[in-house]
Amino acid sequence: MENLENESRGEVFKREKSRSGFGFFLAIVIIVSIFISATFGAFFGFLASRSDFPLFSALGIKNFSGLFSQNQSGEPNITKQKIIQEDSAVIDVVQKSTPAVVSIVITKDVPKIQSFGSLPDFFGSPFDFYFGQGSESGNNSGGTQKQTIGGGSGFFITTDGMIITNRHVVDDASAEYTVVTNDNKEHPAKVLARNPINDLAVIKIDGGDYPTLALGNSDSVQIGQMVVAIGNSLGEFSNTVSRGIISGLKRNLTAGGSMGQSERLTNIVQTDAAINPGNSGGPLLDINGQVIGINVAIAQGAQNIGFAIPSNQAERMVNQVKTTGKISTPFIGVRYIPINDTIQNQNNLPYNYGDLVLRGSSAADLAVIPGSPADKAGIIENDIILEVNGQKISDTGGKSLTDLISQHNVGDTITLKIWRKGAEKNIQVTLEERR
């Protein structure tokens, strides 16, 4: 009995010793857990207070605490953080770009009896160029007076005051143009060059150290990407900002108005960013703050259908003006009509693309201009020009003859593939300057 009792006591002692060891181990685990929790809590508290932490910048995180906060449903507030980041990106673009955007005021000596209040409202075609509102004159006393007849936009491309805008904004040789910079200072402007091919122009003001905008690569633009438009809306509200997306690419249209302006615009960008009269010549920016388009026209009677000239169409012109002070535009000297399915069927042509060399309605509208590069190369009426240096000519989803010619410089020799009387042939043409 005594041995059994001793053995029983021994078992109890072992169990108590085991319990004591487990309790000690548990206490150690609890202490370590508290220490780790406190350490990580302090660490993440430090990170939450440091939005400029390098790792966050690399990951694009601007608000660490907001990233892990919870909404009322108890789930992480990721959606709110995403919205904040998108808004911050747009704000950054606007803050960096706005100082380089200018307003252009158009003034002119006009008869006092005339009213120019409705001059900017171009309603001659489905797609309109647009100025800002002009001022009205109710004075019928005769004589002339200087009046503001419109307004547009532009942006600096050089630090010494060179500005790009639309040609239709500065197309009146008898008008005066004043640039209003972001600090509300007024500067008389001189027109350096007007592009005869597309609706672009370059003007200049005196001074230096102006902020500039960089031209981006419009060929890399994607439908659906975010864009920001800045301009002198209505000729009254300078540096108005609107946000939208790229709605379409390679649009072709004819824009014009009641004052007689009319122009064929090809391969241009469509956007739903709100654009208003007065935005002409202003920048359409990507989320990196690069100019991917120059705002040029709106669709009449529609909502949020605006158009911009791709920046790549402006780059060659800008480089020419920077180096030579003028725009030298190459041409070949033919009159033509673009071929499509309808033209092909009506004229029993072998192709549904290319350009048919054809005279105009009057005797003076010759198919080939005498003495022109095309005339020297032997191109004749009823030739079909199919390709330029191996690139197919097509107004539907491709590039027009004008687009392909404008990619070259005066003096360049190009190869035209033409069709004549049942056979294709290649012709060498040396480009000359348009007069």
C-alpha cells in the first residue's frame, strides 16, 4: 500500500511539474506576442505618418493609412484610395501644365455700326471651329473702333515665347493678337507661321523663361485613356479644366463656319472632355502632362464630342519653325478625288482605294498643275495614285495622300505607285515647296 501511495504521489508531482512548465511556456509566448505586436504597431504607425516614405513613392501609394482603413461594412477602403489617386494625378497634371497655357485675344478695327457679338458662332457645317464670344457694339455713330472679336487658346513650346495655336484663331491678317499669360499679363503677339495643310499656327511674344509643354507621341494614344483639356472657354474663363477620355481615333471630317472657313481634317483625335468655344488651340494632355492633341473643333448640336489635331502632326511644323522661322510645305501638284466603294462603282474603277487624278468643274481647275512636281514626273489625268513609298492611300482607316506627303520635306524624292490604262507602274517625284 505504501509503495502504491508513493507511486501515486509521484504521478501527481509529475503532473504538477508538467503543468508548471506549460504555464511558463505560455507566459513566454504571451510576452513575445505582446512585444511583437507593440513593435509592428509602432512601425506601421510610423509608416502611416510618413506619406513620403520611398517605398510608397515607388509603389504609387500616397496615403498608407487610408489604404488599410475600413469602410462601414468592415472591408478595406481600396475604392476610395483609387479615386483619391486618380484625382491626385489629374491635379498634378493641371498644376504643372496650367502655367504654360495662354489665352489669345483677337481685336480689330471695325465699323461702329456693326455688331460682332455673334461672329464666333460658326454654324456652317456639322463640325465647327470655335472662338470665344466677341463683344457687341450698339453704337451706330459711324467710323471705326477697336473691338474684341474673339478669343482662343495656345501653349508655350519654347522658353523664349513661341506658342502653338490653331490657324483659324490667328488667320485674319488685319487683326491684332494679344496673349494673356497665366499671371494675367498681356503681351502683343506676332504670327510666325500658318500651316496651309492643317489648322495649326505658331505665334510669338517677347520675353523669356516661359514654362513650356512637351509634345507627346499621339501614335501611342489608346481609346479609353484619360485626358485633360485646358483652355480659354468662351473667350472669358481662362485656364478652364475638363477631364475625359479618348473617344475615338483617326477621325476624318470637314470643319467650317459661317465666315467661310472650311478645312478637311484627317486622322484626328476624338474626346469627350468638355470643350467649348475659346478652347481652340489649347492642349489636350495625357495623364503624364504631355500634349497629345491640339483642340480644334466640336460637333454641332452634340454633347461632349470634341476633336483635337494629333501632336505628331504638329511636331514637324514646330521643328521647322524653330530652325527656319517658317513652315515649308511639300506638294506634288495634282487635283484628285479619294476613291471609295461608291466612286469605284460609279466609275468602273479597278480599286476601291487611292486617289483619282481628275480636273475640277471649271476650265482653270486642271488635273495636274503645269510645272509642278507631278507634271515634271509625267503624271496625267485619270491616273490613280495608289501608294506613297509603299504606304497605301486610303481615307477610310488609312492615310490620305496629303498626310503621306506631309511626312516628307521639300526636296525629298518619293516613289508613287500609280495605275494607268490597265497597268501599275512606279514614278519618282521630287517634292517642291507649296507657294
